[in-house]
Amino acid sequence: MTSVYEILLWPLVTLLSVIVGIPLRMLNGCKRKRCCSPVEDDLLMIPARDLVRKIVKQEVKCHTVISRYVNRINAVNPLVNAIVEERFEDALKEAAAVDEMITQNKLSEEELLSCYPLLGIPITIKESISVKGMSNGAGSLQAKDKIGEEDADIVKAVKKAGAIVMLVSNTPELCLNWETSNKVTGITCNPYDTRRTCGGSSGGEGALLGAGASLIGLGSDIAGSLRLPAHFCGIFSHKPTARSISLSGHYPDCEDKEKWNDHFIMGPMSRYAVDLPIALKIIIKPEYKEILNLDRKVDLNKLRFFYLDNNASILVNNVDRSIDNSLNSVIDYFRGKYRMDVNKLKFKQSPYLTIVPLLAIEGTDDLYYDQPKSNIYWELLKFLFGQSKATLTGVFYFVLHNLTTKFVSKRKVEKIRVKMFEARKELEDILGDDGVLLYPTYPTPAHYHFMCISKLLDCSYCTVFNAFGLPATNCPIGYSEQGLPVGIQVIAKRNCDRLSLAVAEEIENIFGGWKFSPQSQ
């Protein structure tokens, strides 16, 4: 049943769709489509799982690998504009040191791989995640001079595993958008069509990985920010179980750790599904290694599969035919190959039940960094007259946050949170320890730049699983009629990350995974 909140919000959402969506479609549709060139270097087509063995066995020099990735990044970045700050010179020095270490090391190949599971592997990092000595301003003009004082815990972990950090990538201002644009670095574009968004907020990572210019990336996700760029750019990503990853070194941060940790998480992005569990094992908290038990083999024959083809809310757009076809293809495969039922769930989650608790979180880093504070409505007025240093989405978020905290009582927010937890329990009871849910990541392929304003609540396909704290893995399936990547997400019960990751690997094996097949015109 449609709630009264949805009925009240529907006119606003519909109005935004018309007054913003139609002009943007017309404006962007008149521009010339541009896309990145295909990947022609075979060395760039090797998953990290296999590439690290080649490096350790000295079948290829680490210096060669890093050099080729530098070349690819330099080739695609003029089109996608994903780099905030690079460290290519240092990366090449570190690669040479890796080659020397392998030559002189007395450990066996297996011992080296055990100690350094990502030895010599190039990795890119979302700018909001602190890398010592590099930009850490999260796309904020106010914080543009902010430098990482030390590595975030997950950056320390991948470095300890032997990975080589190449750069920090672009993000919307304070990660507050499902598109990647700010007043410092500018707009990051989709590698398949530069007129279109790469998604956000881990959009720089999505664009580089989608274009074959990175192998593994680290991003963050509070409302779909790992999965949406992956969906738009045709790659894999994994939003881990809530609280399983250390959140140290992320900007923005929040004083209310309890509620923040319920929604916010960091995680891996990659071109290849087989690389996700490798990266996840490295970055999870030590106390979660046994809980997640990622080395435990998953027997797909014993899994139970469920699906939803839409979220049944009047506040979101209908699922595109290409997304629907992708979902049905996966359903048909598991029904046919494993001769199992794939049952449709009767589960509806209103967007407001997941978005209001998020907007009500207090104590988050705001627009002003270390500058004098300002009234958010004054900031909105400044923006309207072109005097604000903030972006529209940054101002808009804090206006909504202010309105939520003023007009939705804490008692009401807690009631909504209780309903949210009840819905989570309902879903987890259905999934159990052996079930996965197949579900669209987003209703459409990548849309034109800035059209997320006209699709205000379409993000709820992702946001609900942040609110629930469930693990979710984005999987590319194929392409739309326009040649844009499409896919779905696979969801499991909390602490059952291994299930969604195993299904993602099977989907990669059958449907081909990342291919990067841009269609120029």
C-alpha cells in the first residue's frame, strides 16, 4: 500500500522530473557523444588474482605493469577527468623496488603471495579516503588544501599487502551526490559516453575502472556510492556488511559514530569479480575475518535465490527494459543451470523509511571545514546569487538535513528507525544464511549529467541496503540499446558477504563481466 508520505512527496518528485529532466535531456542530447578508446594492451586485461602471480614468478616486471597503467590513465583522463592528484613517479619507483625485492627474496612464490597478496598491483583511491601526503578535501572548495595526514586503515592494509597507490580520484563535494562534480576538479564523465554521468560518489573510481585504467579501487558508500558508479561504468563493487570495515581516515566524518556506522561503509571496486574477495579480505577489520569467513567455499547448488524487479514506490522511476532483461537473464540462468526456484519476494520498502534516518544523523562534517560557520539558508541565498563556494547538492543536502532535524521529531525518527529495523529483520528472516536477493542497482543505465536532480529518489534501490547494513555486490550483465552498461546487485544477510561475492563470480563467468565495449558515433 502506498503511504501518505509517498502521496505527499509525489507532486514534488514529478515536478522536478519535468522541469529539470526534460531540458537536460534536450541540452545533452544535442552534444556530440565521445568515449574512451578500447583497451588494446593485453597486460591491462589480467585480473589482479592472476597478475600478482605473474609478477611474483617474474613473468612480467612490476615496473612494466605500472608503466602501462600510467599510459592508460594518461590516455583516458583527458576525457573522463577522474584524477585529483597522481603519484606516478613515486609509483614507478615503488614498482622498481618490488622487482628488486622479488629478485633478491629467499621466500618461495607461495610464501610471497601469502605475505603480499597484492604485490605490485596498481590501486586507485577515492579522494575522500586519506592517503598520506595527498589531497583529501573530498571535492570541497573550502577544504581544497586539506592533505591526508596519515593513511586510512584500509589504505595501510592494501599497502601492507603490496599494492601500489597510483592516485586519488574525484568525488562530489563531501560525497553528497550520486554524480561526480565539484568546484575544485570539475565534472567526471562516463567512459562510455562523456555526456553522461559516471555516478557518485565514488565516481572517479568508477570512471577509471570502467575505462580499464585501474584494476582495483577503494571507495565509500552511504547511499549507493560504491554500487551506482559500478553500475553506470560496467564494473563490480561490493558494499560490505555494516561495521566490518574501519572508517578511520575518511573525510567527511561524523560525531555520532553509532548511527553513522550503521549507514556508512568503505569497500572495494574492481573490474573483475574474482578480485573483490581478495581485496575485501585485506581491508576488513581483524575481528571480522572469522565472522565473515570469506575463505569458506560456497556451494551454489545449496543457495536459495529470490528476486525483486522494482521497489514498488510511486516516488521512483520505472525500471528500464534493459535492466529488466538483465535481471531476467540471471534468473533464467540460475533456474536452468541449478534447477532451482528463484522466487519473487513480496517486500516493499518506502524510500522515506531509509532516507529520513540518514538525513536525521547529526554531527556530520559540514560545508565549511575550518572556515567560519554560516547559516545554511544564508548559504542557499548566496548560492542563488552565485556567491557560494558550495555546490547545489551540497547546499541542498544540508537544507534537507536542517528541515528534517527541525520538523521531524527525534521520537518520530526513532519510530521510523524501528520500522526500518523491522523491515530488515523481515528480509533477513527470508534470506537466512543461505539465501541471496537479485535486485536492480538503479532503474536505468547512466543518465545525462545532473539529471539525478530529476530522479531524486531512484537511489533508494541502493540506499535501503545501507540502512539495513546488508552486503551488496554490483554485477555488470550487459549493455542497453544505447551501448551503456547495465547490471544488478546481489544482496545477502549481514555477515554473509561470501554468498553475494560467490554469486558475482558465477555471473562474471556466464555473462562476461567487465568488457569495456564503447560504441562511438
